[in-house]
Amino acid sequence: MTKLVDQDNGPVRAIDDVPKERLCLRCRTLFSSEGFGERICRRCKASRSWKMGVQPTRALGRW
């Protein structure tokens, strides 16, 4: 079961759902994430291929 926290009548979030630096799952760069559900950086989300729903291809051992 996930423990939830209500901080000052704000949104209810899981205890481990905190903003921190995370690796983008697409380009593998560090970015400031608002919570554990955000794993793609803004640069990748702004790309044309992301907006069109194109799957990344594997090149040089990276996705």
C-alpha cells in the first residue's frame, strides 16, 4: 500500500513522490523532475518525434 501525504492542503502525493534530479528515459540526461511520474525531460517532450508518437530507434548502443 502506498503511503500518502497532504502538505498544507495541497495535492495528496505518495511519500516518495518528490521533486528531484532524474535521468530522462529517452536521452539519458539529468533534468529536474516534479515527481516520480515524470521521467521524460522537457527537451525530449518538445521534439517532433515525441509529439508524433514515433518510437526512438536504437543507435550506437543508446535508444
